[in-house]
Amino acid sequence: MSNRINYYLGDRELERITDFQEIKGKGIQAFYQGQLFQLGSKDFTGSNLEPSIEEGNLVYFSVAGQDLGYYSIKSGLRETAPFVIQQLEDEYELHLLSGDHSHEQVTLRDRLGTSIQFKFNQSPSDKLQYLKHLNQEGKHTLMVGDGLNDAGALQESEVGIAVTEQISHFSPASDAIMDATVISSIPAFLSFAKANRYIIKISFILSFMYNIIGISLAVQGALSPVICAILMPISSITVVVFTTVATNLVAMRKGLFKTNFN
């Protein structure tokens, strides 16, 4: 939210402040010309303002204990989010962990549906503990996060996907990094992963059949050592070719062949 406010203010002449402090989860404060400037939550600034805004986060601003107003910052819900939720809700249990205020729930529920379990005012450690609790319940967890405050939860989940606007920029440690422009492909990726499990099973069956047939013929003395030496690499090549072709075909069918996913 600090970055959003800074972007909104644009290029302004900078002033020198003293005694700057960041109080985690509450706000920031500093002195300028002997007066205390505070920017943060309502409780932190001691604001008595009662905004009628039902959407977004509120960042209050006070000087020397006097309310000067607040910033209303709407959550940056991605346009494709409703589509992703709609594709996943019938098959998966969905949880939304957010550091935003709980008054966002009405707006988000209208846009995302009622199948999601919402958790607001979540600190990075809260998110991590939430994932740890789900894992302890025997759930198979996949976490999708787009900020450094999700780093702990991404590590704790069985599969962590970091969403980034720039692949080359710094991202939290995770199992995968996804370009934000293809976040709508998450349902297709999950379906692709399931299909690949079947491909792997079939490749094992093919390999097993090759070995059973080869051993049977070798025991009977029906194959010379030279033929065996030729058939062994051919069997391996056949399995590799089958797996490669099948995986690419499935990816093409699901529209993932050119998707930017590392």
C-alpha cells in the first residue's frame, strides 16, 4: 500500500524527516518540522473518521494527532481470477488468505463466489501457520502467491507457485514461477499434471512388458547376445519417445504448449 501511495503522489520534491519508524502491521511514522506524521491503520493513527467505503483498504493520515484524511486503495483483483475460481471450485477446496481488511469479503464474494474460505488480516506468519495446519490435517496443498509476504506459505505448501509480473525479477523461493499474464492457465496446468501421471504409468507398463518379453526369450535361448544388445536401447528409446510425444500432445490439447511456465 505504501508503494501504491508513492506511485499516486508521483514526482514530488522530497523533504527531510527524522525519527522514521515502521511499526509492522500498523503503519509508519516520522517527525517533520517538529510534528508527528502518521500513516497507517485507524487504530494506529487514532482516527475518528468513519468512511462509507465498502471496497478496498483504507490508509489513514494524521499530523500531530489531527485527522487529515485517508487513502482508499482498491485491491488489485486480477481480471481472470473469477474464471480461475469457476474452473477449480467443483474439484478443489479453495482458500483465500489476504492481508487486506475483512470488509473486502462482501466485494470478493460477489466476484469470486461462495465456494472460497476467506481469511483476512493475515500476516506472513499467519499464512504460514494456516498452510501448516492444512498439511497437518492431511490435505494436499498448493499455494499461489504474488508477494514476498507469501514466501513462508509458498515454502510450507506441498507445491508453491510464485506469480510475478517480470520473470527476470526477484521472486520468492517456490517450486514454480508463473508469469502473471498466464495465471488463467492454472486449471489447465493442474489438469495437465494429472494427465501426465497416466502417461508415466503407461510408460512403466511398456517398460515392464519389454523386459518380460525380453527375459522370456533370453531364457529360452531364442535371442543371441547381439540381438539383445540391439533391443535393449531400442526399448528405452521407445519409452522416451512415447513419453515425449504424449506429453506434448496433451499440452497442445490443453493450450499450454507455448505458455510461459518455468
